Amino acid sequence: MDKNLGEIQALLKKYDQEHLLNGYETLDENKKKELLEQIDKIDFELIHSLYQSTKKEIVPSEDQITPMEYLDKNKLYDDYKYYENIGKKAIREGKLAAVTMAGGQGTRLGHDGPKGTYDIGLDSHKSLFELLSDSLKEEGKKYDRMIPWFIMTSRENNKQTVEFFEKHRYFGYQKDKNLFFFNQGELPMIDTEGKILRGEDGLIKLAADGHGGIYEALVKNHMVEKMKQLGIEWVFIGGVDNCLVKMVDPVLMGIAIDKEVTVACKSVVKANPKEKVGVFCKRNGKPNVIEYTEITDEMAEARDEQGELLYGESHILCNLFNVSAIERMGATPLPYHKAYKKATYIDKDGNRIVPETPNAYKFEAFLFDAFGEVDEMAILRVKREEEFAPVKNADSAGVDCPKTARKLYKQFHHLD
């Protein structure tokens, strides 16, 4: 930390955030040091602008939205082998790595720990992390390669995650050789008056900056540098909660290489026109994902001459990037989107506030907001039952839950 207590006090006064030092004298020396370091790292101008954005009304977009072309993996026919061979060659040459975004906790699943340590209820009782590692290793054997694996954790779960891997002998990987951990970025939460919140531990209440923070996190934590040292040119980025994620896909890689694009993404067709998912599109001529809240009923129902939905390709967080694209995207901050959440915190008078309704803002960047940085990208439609079995909700929700994921996993691997 570069600033002393006096400088920190002056900084907080300038931005009307003096409450952050209330009770400072009651903290132990380590907490005092950590709090001052946290405050020193805050971009107060950014926080102020984000607060101002919460008061602005959402203006209907005037962007021109048009459908986006895609390839159907199951209808490539003769081209399938062509793309597959291109991808296989690149993988065999060690040009592919996998990144798993695993910064979340399993709270919504009733699980006390990182989501990746969750057991979805298979007879093997394997965690999501182990299911993903099994898939990576199995694919790697086909190419006589141990596919390098980069795992993005959070401040909240990094220690538990690393200890979990250590306990399981890193599932056959070697830490800092072909297995790397790095932390996701965070931003302070604020109340409805723009005041930065303090947690019950006396420190700044931070929240993860969303999956859009992946690019900056890879660059800032020197993971891109590590990838270059390993000779990696392509990186698959996916979430930890999809137990059927296919991180090593020579067809997807082959398409990206053949079409000379730096981003290639997988999609699944919407279950129905009104499914609440983001879908691929062109926004003002550039690749993008449009949120379901932006899609009109007319757009949702529109179909092409073959009867396919014009806006039917769901973004499933299965994306392949050239390292150069990650580097470029990580150099430019993405816009932040506000989320109104419930947050327990300590107010300026030292009272513990436990809300029954949302009372605070967190800010997240979306990974797909960076797609506009490229002129073209490739979309590959895959079968939902073969590659998309997310575990997001408790079984009571009935969708994207352990029960549905378990069923899809067993069917795909013929375990029934």
C-alpha cells in the first residue's frame, strides 16, 4: 500500500465515503492493514459513475439487431472430417488449453463450499471438478497430451478450491506445470445512496465482477503470458457447472482456424421461442448476444425458410478464443451491468443490517460484451443432450438442477 492513514482519510472525504473507517480502531493490526489496502485499490471515480448509472432509466435500444449465421455440428456431413482433422492437428501440437470459471459458491444448491466441489449425485460421487478433469484427461489421451487447465477462483473460494485439489492429488494434474489457479476480479457493493458497504468482518464488501472479468483476470494474473510460454494459441473458456461441457472439440477448433476467426462459440437451439436465454445475433453488424429481455415477441417467433428460429441460438458459455483475442479483450474494460441484490452489511453506526428484500447493487461484466471487438466469429450449434447439462438451481426448481444434469450425464455416458 502506498498511502498512509491520513491520505486514506483525505481520499474518503473527497468521495464522501468516510464511513469506511468507522470502527477502524477496533480492528486488529492485520485487519487494519487489509482494510487500508482495500480502500487504496478502489477506483472511486468508477464507483461514482456506476452509482450514477443506477439512477438512469433504461432507454429502449436503437441498435440494429439482425440474425447471425451458424453451422450445425450434426449437419456438417463431408465438412465434419475436414474441420475435425484441422482441429486434431492443432491439439496434437499442444496449441489448446482449457479455462474453467469456478469463482462461485454452491449456496443455491444448499452446498457449503465452492460450486466445483459439489457432488451431483452420481453413483461415483464425483464432484463437478472431477467430472471435468476426467473429460479433459480422456480427451488428452487421444492426442498424447495433458491439456493445460486454468481455473479461475475467487477471493472467497480460492483457498478451499486449491485445498480440494490438493486433497485429491490434483486429479492427476501437476500444479504450476499444467494446472494453474488464478483469481477473479471484484468490485465493492454499494447501497442505494452510493455508499460502499462494509461486511461483518469490518472489511469492504466485495462481489465478483461477473464472467466478463475473465479476460482482464487472465491478463492481470499473467495467465496469458504463461499460455504463450507453453505454446498455446487457443483457449476454451467454460463454466464449472456444466457437467457435459466438451472443452476439447477439434471440430470447433477446425472451424475457427479454417474460417480465420479469433472467436468460435457453441450454441444450443432454444427449447421454445420464449425461453429466457441470451441468443447470438449481430448488433449494428457486429457479433453479439442479445438478452431475452430485449427480444420482442415478433423476433422471438420469427423463423427462416427452413422453419428454424431466426433468433434461436442460445449462448451456453462454451467459447473458444485465440490467445490474441483474450489479450486484446483484457486490455479494454467492459461495461458493467447492475444487479440489485440482498446484502447483509454493517452500517455507518455499526449496526448489522440483514435485509428481507434487495437493498444493494453489485456490478458485473458480461463475457459476450467483448464479442463486438471482432468483426466475425463462428457459431457451432450442438445438441443440448450431448453438451449442456448445467447445475444452477436446487432440485425444487425443476430445471438446470442436479436431477436434470444427472439424468443427462447418465444418458450420455450410458450409465443407466
